[in-house]
Amino acid sequence: MSDRNMDLHKCPMPVQDADARNKNFEEVALGYTYDMAVNEAKRCLNCKKKPCVSACPVNIDIPAFIECIASEKPENAYDILSEQTSLAAVCGRVCPQESQCEGKCVRGIKGEPVGIGRLERFAADYHAEHNKNPQKKPKYNGHKAAIIGAGPSGLTAAGDLAKKGYQVTVYEALHLPGGVLVYGIPEFRLPKAIVQREIENLKEIGVEIVTNMVIGKILTIDELFEMGNEAIFIGSGAGLPRFMNIPGESLKGVYSANEFLTRINLMKAYQEDSKTPIQKAKRVAVVGGGNVAMDAARCAKRLGAEEVFIVYRRSMNELPARKEEVEHAEEEGIVFKTLHNPTEIHGDENGNVSGMTCVRMELGEPDAGGRRRPIVIENSEFRIDLDCVIMAIGTSPNPLIRTTTPGLEANQHGCLIVKEETGETSRKNVYAGGDAVTGAATVILAMGAGKTAADAIDKALS
């Protein structure tokens, strides 16, 4: 294409004004217009070696779909996306593109990379708006598989197997499918109507979803095999919250980020008529520095908190959260107290949170993971007055499935052990992926694991 756009900067994403959006739960990023998308797509050089594809966990042909947008063929772009992902509208909104595909983009060497995630979102949204034809259900191939968990890894495995003609049933413990997409990620980052739309697309190609089904309690994996399933994929996530084990964590007003976000996102606690209560605090501290911490802090602000602090033991440079989420949080008035670590949570005479003691930290030599180790500065304690503390320091897999399935091996953290190239566990024809294997990680990595397992299941059974 001759009319490349050689602008060094991405086309800016239209967003809600910060002072307006921090008081509502409507989507922050408003999406590209048609002209914006075409203009941004023309920044892609359509590299022959496609370095961006090598960094995509689901191997989307990124230059090909972008070229379709640049050529004003957005439906063709969606067709290319659909070959590798069943959740394009989700990926375009929540994937950490800056550390994956965009991190490898050649345009990023002397400027900003192409806005790959923004263009993926545009293609998926354009398709949803303009194409109303239901998808065709593939011809049944005679094989049956069960998926445990309707989160990103489970839905991806289900979609890939259904496209190959498998009879697929997804068993979800909660009352709504979607996993972390519906209970974890807030409405202002990922509207639930988008998730529901993607799930309806899966149902059109034959995926059956059974909710309120706790595998390991209502049915076991052995019973799923007895029901005629030839392979089982475990994508049950990592929903068991971690705490710091410091004094005061049992006080009223201390939440795990899991509980806090589930009450808001799944149970709609922010709505006036909600039957699920949530504390409307005035001064909130969120402990942690990942995307979940950003989500919890920004939700607390939207619930009416006057001051919200991110308390993180390393510096801003080490924050694991997406750069865009950190920037949005700062714009919305979230205060970052980096190089701080809590040592105790204080309560009043009624058992409610009244404050938190922290110590100041400094960074020492790199640890085994390569990040500089935080070291306590002696005699640096100070107190923050608070009425709510949210712990966002990670999660681990629920042990229910592991402890009710003989022969299913896990590591010391409770994560299932799988063969990297196939996702198969220590039990034959039982596969696993996503947070149940890695611990809390990204949506796109979970989707990649679902794809890997679906391919392995298909090779094993066919």
C-alpha cells in the first residue's frame, strides 16, 4: 500500500473526561471511529517477518488483519481475527499489548507502535454492529469434550473444539459465564454486554454452557468421563485470594480484591437497587500494584471514596499493571504510595478499620525474578487514617478439583502441573490451562493455553 501513514504517534484513543468517568461505570475508552481506524492501520508497515505475531499468545496474523482495515475491508479483518480467537472484542480491550504484540512492533523503534489492540477492538465492534447473520454450526465429528470453567481459557478451548465439530459442554460454578471477564474486570474497562455477545457467538456454533455447576462437589472429573466425555479441560482459574497475614486483616472493612470486585462487577453492588451490599468508604487503601489493584482502586473511587491510595512496596518503575491502566488511575485522582508496605491494620471499638501502619522501603539488589528486592527502612513507620483496605496481592487456584481427582498432580502453590507443549495433566485425557496452571496471569495467556489444549485434544482424539 503506497499511502502509508508515517506519523510517529498512534492515533489518540477518545476517552471520557477523567472528572466525569471517575464517578460512573461506563466504558472509559470510547473506541476509534472508522476514519481513525483506517488512518491508524496505515501506520503498519506490513513487515514480512511479522515480529508482532511471534509475541501474540494466540498467533493472530496481525499484519493481515490490519491491512484489511487499511484497505477499508473491516469485515475481512474480523474474519482473520476469528481464525485464531473467539474473543476478539475482549482481547482488543484488556490484553497487555504493550508487552506483547506492540512491544515487538517495528514502528515502536523510532516512535510509538501501531495501536494493534485498538484496531482489534475496532474490527470486532464493527462486525458486531454491521453483521447480524448467525454463525453456522460445524458438522458434528462424533467426539465429546467437557470444559470446566467459563473464563477466557475455558471459553477459548470450547470455541476451538466446537469449530472442529466437537460436542462441547462448559461447566461454570457461578451463575453467569465469563469467569474473570465478568467478576473481575470492571464495566468501565470491559462492558459485560461485550462478554455476553462473545458468549452468544460460541453458543451459535454449538457450545453448551451449564451454570451453577461446581465440579468437584456436584460432579467429579471421573463422573464427567462416565457421561461420555473423551477429554476434559480444566480452566477453573485462580479464585482463592491471598492475604499478608498481618494484624487486623479480620477487621470489618478489609476486603480481598476478589470479593470487592465480584460484589461490584458480578453482583452490581454499585447500583442503587443492588441486593449485594458493599461498603461506601471515604478513605481507601489498595495493597498491590497489578491490574487488579488498579481495578479495585478505580472502583472504590467510583463508589464515592474521597481519597484512594495504591500502596505498593516497589517503585513506579516496577508496577506490574498495564501502563494505560496506571495512567488512567492517575488521571482519575488515585494517589500512588510506592515504596511502602503495610505492617498492621488498625480498628476502632466497633471492629471497623480505622487506619493502617506502613513502613517505607528502598530497592536493593535484584531477586531471583530479576526485580530489585524491596528492603525495609528502619524506624520509618507511619500511619494512614482509613476506613477500608483492599488486598490485591494475588490469588491461587481453589483446591477443590485437585483434591477430588485422584492422580492429578499440582505444585507447591496448588497450580496444576501440565506438559507445556500440550497442556495435558498427570491424568490421561485431562488437560488444564490459564490461572489454574500459572496462578493469576493475563487473559490472553489463558486464551493461549486454551488454544494449545484444544489442538492437543483434537490430535489425541482424531
